[in-house]
Amino acid sequence: MSESIVYDTVTASILNRMVDGVIVSNKQGIILEVNRPTQSMFGYLRTELVGKKITMLMPEEHSKAHDGYIKTFLQTGKTRMIGRGLEVIGKRKDGTTFHLDIGVSEVKNETQHLFVGALRDITKQKKTDAHLTQLGRILDDSWNEIYIFDMKSLRFVQVNHAAEQNIGYSSKELSQLSAIDLKPEFTLERFHELTKPLVAGSEQQIIFETIHERKNGSTYPVEIRLQISHSDKHPVFVAIIQDITQRYIAEEQLHLEKERAEVTLQSIADAVMTTDPKGIVQYMNPVAEELTGWRNCEAKGRPLVEVFNIINELTRQAAEDPVKQCLRNGTVVSLANHTVLIKRDGQEISIEDSAAPIRDLDGKISGVVMVFHDCSNERQLKHQLSHQASHDSLTGLANRRKFEHCLEELLTSARKYNSSHALIYLDLDQFKVVNDTCGHVAGDELLSQISVVLKAEVRDSDILARLGGDEFGILLEKSTVRKAKNVAEKLRQAVRNFRFVWQDKTFELGVSIGLTNITAESEDSASLLSAADVACYTAKEMGRNRIHVYTDGDVDLAKRQGEMQWVSRIKQALDENRLCLYGQVIVPVVAAPNDATHFEILVRMLDEQGELIPPGAFLPAAERYNLMPAIDRWVISHAFAAYSSLGCTQSSSGEGCQLSINLSGTSLNDDDFLKFIHAQFKEHNVPPQNISFEITETAAVANLAKAVHFMNDLKATGCRFSLDDFGSGISSFAYLKNLPVDYLKIDGNFVKDMVNDPIDWAMVESITKIGHVMGLKIIAEYVETKEIMNELQKIGVDYGQGYDIGKPKPLLGLCEIK
């Protein structure tokens, strides 16, 4: 049997197994072989086709085109492919025609020069070419390598073009090799062992992976699909081989990603759980095991609700399953606030959580991943911060912010439902006595105890708040004025009956109470607070330890409200720069030559018509309504700006003009005020050693720690400090040694009557002596007569200030005062 005939027989055997039609012809267009699908497609038997002209299967016009393709190829020989993916018309034996997709390839070796036509009936699927790609894989346009080799010698009989390109050998070179030569790890014995199922007929095809070696010595992984093609006389092996290098790389990357993901999930601080589309647990990382109390192996396969038991910490009701929500909505779902996870052992853990869908390549949800973490500490801290933001740290009562918010709600309720509520404003009467006598620690303890007393007299639904200092507020929901007055009286009696004991001292207290009604006609919450405050202040002015109800037209309340009107007037004066600076000289009691000018800065206000308003008219309102920091800033900035224009005389030692500026207690408590003063020194280039700040004894003692810090900071720059109104407090000397002051300014109430009152004279003398022992200079104010000045000289007071020495004058005229 000649080699060419063997090749034809082998080809026919292979092609008979194919789904698509195949026609093998020579270059004259004579049919040499057809497979069974071709016979079925055209309605001819094989014997009716072999040896006939191929054009018998085409309409006449296509016969000419076929001859043209063959002629072009034989003349040029530029391509192995004559036709590929051509749509033609086929003609069946019965004369009917149909659409064909045809690809024609050259098959050529030393003895044969054939053309192989691959045919597909595309009448019903003309627009689809997927199957044509599969068909083309047996031809030279296949991406896979196709090898046909002898079953005995394993030498290659035929290979396709892809095989030549991938392996690096030509078909001629491959004909000299065997299949074992391309697989370095294979032996002949191993190959025969591998192919036993095929040879025995127990398997139609075997699939395995191995390594191919190229001509250049390099190797690459392949997947081989091996089968036997039987001809009448000579069966062969057919191997369809796919280069799986990219798959190996992808699998390696996938493995690395999987390893990385597993390590990450094992290492992260968050708990991670995954479920299938039915909400069945598939995986839990160690943190999830710890938080739920379930091991991964125990939880896997269980419904999520058995493992992940969550409730709302406020309602104690079961929380909605986030996985169900995620599967239902197809979106990321976060747990509601206040979610608590009940651990397997019953322990409760506050958690935050989110669930996200897992989608496959088609976008279909294949499961859910849920990430959550223990936020017990954060939630506890959040609760604490929320409580701190709305409650007073000392008493635990609601603070002013919370109180004002609740007042707004009651006002809204009154307007919506035409209901009536009440606001009670309380101010302790003897609190300052306790603070001054026993110190602020005792004062804090008093406030804590009195809070308990007040709380015992109101309902749980009522709002009791500390509004600041020793002031309290109460909101009574659904209460008339009469009922509110009864509650206020209970509160007054409770405070009156209370005894505060500190060390060896016992104190009786009183409380002044203001009351106003909250109705639909109430203007706003600010007006209600103002009315209650005014009523409380009126009760205090009328003798303390009493109740005053706010009513329209009340003369006393009108007076108090008139004071409150100063608030807007002061703000407007600040905006319009209608404050002005005055000064009053401070002179040595025993005059010395060439003393430097020393005076106290005072502030006045001009009204809307330019008339001068004395400080006693507007400063009390500024103090009460927290406007003093703004006034203090205005005074400092304008006094510093005017310093260089004063033309003050210097002392013989070169000491410059001394300015003494008053500071309020509220300014000392302003954290930004210190920065402001430093900025003013820098901006106006004023020597700090020529500035003295006056702080009242009451303001310094009220917040001793802040006052000391404030004074030490400025003294480090050269500033000086005077303690104003010294002697007004019972515990003055106890605090004095803790305050870094340079001057003591004796309370004028002692000075003005010291000529006639021996006790006042003794107070001035004792303050002077102790001050001198401590190295302080003493200033006496209210020096209104020559007699007072003479007595001050006898005692040894250093400086005097008062109308007998000099009255306050506009700032820039000070230098003319003698």
C-alpha cells in the first residue's frame, strides 16, 4: 500500500467522525473522499461522489467561481488557504439548494497535493459562526495543535499549521520525529501504559496534561486530548493539543489570590462571614468565630439566623437579617444603629455590620459576604459623649443645651395642641457664702447634694437641668401656672429644709424662684427663658427665698427686662464703636519726684444720640449676659492702640507710663482671651512691663486654677497684676498666697469710712501690713478726702485713687492731670 493511499484512507477515517461535511479533492477538482455528513448533506452516496467533479455539488454560477479560486492559487501559491468562511450555495441530489459555509485548505506532502473542503449547512443559522470556529480547529486555521501519528512507531504522519508554529519544527522536520521526542518526561513504556484504555477500546478519548519541548529547548505546559482514528487498514493516534501556559499562570495567580485572601481574612480585625444564595453559612474567619461563639466547622451549612442572632438594644426585638435584605435588594446593606449580637453563650456584644452581594461573572448573586466588628467600647464612649454633651458633669443633670432643646419641643407642642406647660427658674441664695467660706470644692459638693434634693421633688417626666453656676431650670410638661406654683413651693421648702454640712460648718440655704407659663401665644424659647430669669431675679431683689410668677405688666419685671434691653444696646454700641476710654490717676500716697504716670482705664458708652452713659448703667447687664469678654477685648485693643499717644511721664528710673486695665471673670475663663492679649502686645508694640491687669478677688477665687495660669503666663512677659476689691471676701488671705499678684487694691467700702470707723481703719492697716510682708504694693481706692489721704500715709499705704486725687477723664487728657 502506497503512502499516499494510506494518507487518503486515514483522512477519510478521521473525517467520518466529524459533524461537519468534509470533501477531499485534487487540484483538478476531482472528489477523492467525502465523509458521511457530506453524503447526508447533499443526498448522495459516497460511491456517487468519489471520482466526480466537485462542481456537480454547486449551481452553475458557483462552479465558475470554484475554478477561479483553484487557478489563482496554482498560479501564485501565496497562501495555503484558498477559501475560508465563504458563504456559497450548495445543490443537493434532488436539485434543491441550500446555504453553505465552506473553508478550503491545501493538504500537501511528498506524494500528494490535495484540497480539503470543510462544509457546514448554515441555512438555519446563517448568522452564527461559533460552530465554524470549532470546525476550523481541525484545519490549519485552528489555534490548537493537531498531530496525527502512527500507533506503532509514534512518528508523525501529519500536523497542522498551529503545531508547526508552536513547536518550532516544520512539518518536514516533524515527520522525522516521534511523539515521545516532544515530551521529555515521557518514556515509551509510560506512553503505552497511558494509552492502554484507548487501545483496548474502553475509552474513546483520554485527556491529560504534560510538558512539550520546543525546537529551541524551551518547554511549555499543554493539555492533550488523545484518541484513535481507525481506517480500514491503518489506525492512527490523533492528538489535539492546547497550550495551557496562560491557564497555568491564571491558576497560579488565582492560587496566590486565594492564599492572600485566606491570610487576610485570618488576620484582619473584622469578623467575616459568607453565605450561599439561600443564606446558609459557608465560611467564618477566626474573629467571627470569637464574636459569635461558633466554630467555622460547626456553623458551616447552618442558616445564618442560627449563628448570627441579633437584636435591637433599645427595643430588645429581633433585628432584620442583613443577609436577607441584601439578597432581596441586591445592594450593600448596613445594620441599623443599636444592633446587638447575642453570642452563643448568651453574652451581648454591640456590633456594626454591612452585608454585600457576591456576584458571578454573569452578575447573578451567588452569595453574600458580611463584615462586622465589636463596637461595644465605641458605642459606650458614644453614649458617654452624648450624655456629656447634654448633661452637666458635676450634677449629672441635663445641661443648658439639653434644657433649651426640650424647651423648644414643649413650645412646639403647646402651639400644635394648644396645651400648657411651665418653666421654673431657680437661683440658690447662699451659694456664694459657702464658696467663699469653704472653697470651690465645698461649693461643688453643695451643688451635687442640692441636685438630689431638687430631683426628688419633680416627676421623672419633668426636665431638671443645671443652667450654670448655682442656677437650675425645670420644665413641667402639661402643667398650669397653679400646679407649677405648687411644685415651686415644694422645691423652695425642700431647699429651705436642707442643711449642708462641710467639715465643722453647717449652712442653711434659700432659693429664689421665677416661673412662667408656656402656651401657644409664647413668643419663642429665648423670650420664655428671659421671662423666667427676670422673674427669678425679681424674687431675689424682693428679699430672696421666694417665688415670683411672670405676668405681663409687672413693674418689677419690667424693670428687670429694661436691664435686659441693655444687651442689644451694648452689642450695637460695640458694632458701632460707641464705647470710649476714660482714665483715673493712681498716685503715691507719699509723693516722690519724677514718679511715672499711673492710672486705671475705665470704660464709658455713648448712647444713640451721643450722650455719655455711666458704667453702672450698662456693665451689670454686660456681666449678667456674658458680654464682658467682648467689652474687655475692645478696651485692650483701643487702650494699646492709644498708648503711644498718651505722652505719659517716666520715672527717674526710666519706668514708663503705667496702664491698669480691668478684666472680668468671664474673660479669664475664655481660652482664646490669652492668645488675644499676646497678639495685641505684638500688634501695638506696647511694653508688657507697663501694663497692669486688675482682677477682682471674687473673679480670681471663682476659678482659681485658671486665674493662676492666666496670671503666670502674662507675668512671664513682664505684665503686673492687681487684686481688686480685696477684703470683700471672708477668705481673702487664704487665697492671697496662691495668687501671683503685685498690687492689692483695698475694697473702697473699708477706705471711705476709715476715718470714722475704727474697724475699717484696722482692716486697711491689717491688709497693708500683710501685703507688705508678702512684698506687695497696696492701693487704696475711694480716697475722697484729705483726711483719708492722711490716714493712709500713717498706715503706710503705697498708692491712692479717688475723687480727691482726680476724677475720671477722657483718656487722651490724662497727661494734663496733676
